[in-house]
Amino acid sequence: MIQSKLDATNDKLSNDEFDGLTIEDSWIEEAGEEFKAALRKQLTPQDRDFRLRMSNIGKPLCQLQHGAMGSEQKRKSKNFKVQMMIGDAVECITNLILKVAEVNITGGKNLVEMEFGSVTIKGEDDIEIDHKIYDVKSCSPFAFDKKWSHGYEALKEDDPFGYIGQLTGYAQAQDKDLGGWIVVNKSTGAMLAVEADVSPAEKSFNLFKMKSTVDKVTSGAPLDRQFDPVPDKFNRKPTGLKRLPMSCNFCDFTQACYPKAKFKPHPMSKAKEPPMYWFVED
């Protein structure tokens, strides 16, 4: 239902067919104020002290442990901040489009918290539709086509940013059902509603995993690497080299985990811009 409403609305907007569409000026003002607030946040120095939050509780355990230990982070790319601001803009635009599409928005932007023993995990959800909790995400064309377009099952197989844990926390903290994700291709503007088809058993496991993560991170348990080097292949043939899995590319602590790892172009690629990997030595 959400997908069909988004498709119909975006088709009309793209062709300047405004008949039948309601667009309140107050919605535009709200979107503008939300983006201004996001810009102020992105352009103001932030407290860099590590803490467990709803937004990171689903990330790989080793990444959170490094954060808690104060491990040195690798330097972010020069376009990182712009990427974050683009993501903020996409969220504001998406929230506006959902209103125009007459999706049944029943809440959102709620401050929530969960207790895990003496530890309180806090966060703010994105949007509530039909009394279910949804997150708005922007992504690359590759992620849109290769992951999100294949639904929840594909995300479950590879979730390096911890989106499932994050959504589980937002929903559980409010005793509401998981809805899913409204995903936007940053390049094409395509929108996709991905339903979180989570079984009761999966939800229970995700909550157990969250509790285990909190316990290990806050207790100072030994570093538990979640990823090991994998044999490298080029054109589907083994090269004899080893590199870190793609999930490690998205981690701030790659070199803290593997000090001898080197991020470099694939040595066998003849492309003008060869793919980059973290290669490791035995």
C-alpha cells in the first residue's frame, strides 16, 4: 500500500499533475525547518565521546567494542560530511512526499529509551505509519539495486550498519510493531518501501542480541572480531591474496583491528578507477 501510494504520487509530481494532490504550505515549512536543524547539527562540533545509542546498537559488536575502548578511528573521506547532509535532505524530502501521498502517518520523531540493567539506550525514531515504526534511509544505486530491492531477506544477510537492530530498538521501546524502511536511491530519487517481515522468533533473537551486545560492550569483554579475512578473487579466480570483507570498509576502526591492513586498488585490475579493498598479510 505504501509503495503504490509513493509511486502514484511521484508520477503525478514528476509530470506536474497536481489535481487530486494536497500539498499544505505548512508541510513545506516543516521540511525546511527540519533541514535547517539538520544543517546546524552537521555544521556544529559534536561530542565525540562514545556511547551506546539506538542508532548504533545493531552495529557489529567489534565496532562498538573499539568505540568503547577509545581505539583510534581512521580518517573519514573528504566528502563524508556532504554525504551526511545529503542524507538529511533526503529524509526531509521523503517525509514531505509521504504526507502528500496521504500515507497514514500516526507519529514519529519520538524520543525513546530502553533499559538494559543499569544501562539506558536512547534514540529518536523517524516516522510511524499505521502505528508501525519505519526508518527513512538513503543509499547508493548499488545498495538500492543489489540489496534493498530484494527486500528484508537480503538486508538480513548483510546488515553492516545495524539497521535491523536499530529498528527493533525503536519499536520495542514503544511497544509497537516493526514497519520497515522507506529507502531512497540518492542518485535516481527512486523510493522503495521495504517491509520488515520479522517473525516473533527473529524479534526475540534480535532483542537477545541487543542485550548481549550491551553486556559485552559495557563490561569490557575481550574484543570479539565479527569478521575474518577472506580469500581474494579476481574474475572469479583465486589470487592468493587475502582481504577484509566489505563490512569492514564501513567500520571506523579497520586499522585498529588490523594494523597491517592496507587500503589499496586491486593489483590485477586494469580499470581507470580500480576497486579498492583492505588487503591483509598472513
